[in-house]
Amino acid sequence: MNTQVTIAGVTFQNPVMTASGTFGSGMEYSEFVDLNRLGAVVTKGVANVPWPGNPVPRVAEVYGGMLNAIGLQNPGIQVFMERDIPFLKQFHTKIIVNVCGKTVEDYVDVVERLGEEDAVSMLEINVSCPNVKEGAIAFGQKADALYHITQEIKKHAKQPVIMKLSPNVTDITEMARAAEAAGADALSMINTITGMKIDVHRRSFAIANKTGGMSGPAIKPVAVRMVYQAAHAVKIPIIGMGGISTGEDAVEFLLAGASAVSVGAMNFADPCATIRVLEEIESYMKRYEIHEITELIGAVQG
């Protein structure tokens, strides 16, 4: 069986990646997971300066998943390049760095710094960040803002650029087309769905930020639908994510049109989830005598 997939000229040994923000930068999970077996490690979001994140509590369990409002806490690009990149370079898995910012200039600053690092295969741009110059509306919630930031990042990026789309929009295909038109090399989707939980006994919000991003198995049908729609709206490849817990979940995304998948919230419940999903994909391929995993991409019938 051949599990290799190629996205924007980058070849991955298999289509299973980690979803940003659920796997640290690899070091945190390396005692549970052989990183060499993964298609790619997608790091937690990195900004141009350290971010302290949101006040606590930041996480709440909900039916079928979880809410989080971490606030993209991270040590900044300087520490990341001194500590995390050298660690990841010990492995032959591909490195994809997730980039966050509050202004276009913030993103460009990080993208330029990462351009100096040959070990980084691709950049994933988190456009669910609030745009401080536009009244805190996320870059990924307005097509013109998404087009502008994608275009600017492409001017400065040395690596292929993946735009990570927010599901909190009216029409996901409009956003996918905007990113493609601005030069994006690939899309990853979906980011978390905005939700809320109230503690009825304390009559207070379960997380300090009031709202948070919902992830986990409950969002999978929404994610599969959006991947399918985007795959029929654009020609660039898609990395699908959102509630993947099993190999069959991953295959569902491939059939919907994704070229690869990322495992996110399930890493918290099962630190070995990524390898298990990979092995279950391989079992599926054996069962149905599929020799090339690319045969599955977009192969849903009807």
C-alpha cells in the first residue's frame, strides 16, 4: 500500500497530521507517539512576540467535545526557533508551523523569520485571530480581509502557504475561493466552532472568555460538509479536520475531498490517537484492497 500524499509540492509519507494547538510542538507528545511515523507535525500557533493568552478557566468539557479559549498562548518566534525547531529536526517527519498575529504585519514578521529555516516544509496561517485594526473581527470572517492577508503573506513566504479557514462564516466556499484567488497553496479546515457553556449551579460562564472554540467528535458532520463544499469550489488541496477520532473518520474526510487529515481534540483523550488513526486507515485500505491512498480523495459517490 502507498500512503504517500503530495500537497503543494511537498510529499508526506502518509496523510495523518496533528491539528495545531492540540499537540504542542511535538516535544510534549514524543514520549507517547513516534513522531517519525506521522505525516507531519503541525505546531501550536506562533506569534512574533510572546502571548500570555486568556484568563482562566480556559477549557470546559461539553457533550461530544470541548470548548477552549486558550487565547493562543505561546512563547513567541524567538523561543520557538531556538527550542522547538531544533527538537523537531531530530525527526524525519515534515514540519508545518502554524502562524498567528493581531495585524498583517505581525504575521509577515513571523513568516519572514521562518523563511530562514529550511526544515519548515509549510506554513499554516491561523486567520481565526481577531484583527485589531478592524474592530477585532477575525481575518477569516470577511472575504476581503482574508484575500488581503493571504496576498500579503504570499509576497513574503518562502514555504507553501496553507490558509486555515474559520467555520464561523455564512458561506465557506466564498472564503475558500478568496484564499485561492489570493494565491494560497492549500487550505486547512475547519478551525473550531464558536460556542458557549454556562454553569447552571454557579450561574456563571464555564470559561472566563464567555465564548470558546468547540472541537471534538460533535463537530465532525459540519467539518465534513464544509470540506466537501470547499473541495468542489477550489482546485487547491485541502487538509481536513474537525472531530476525527478513528481511521474511518479520516477516510470520510478523504472521500469528501481532503488530501490529508489532522487529528486534534482526540489527542487530549488518547495521546496515541494519531498513530491509531493511521493504523486504522491502513486497515481500511487492506480491507477494501486500496493500493494508493490517493484513490480515496474525493471518491464519494452520488
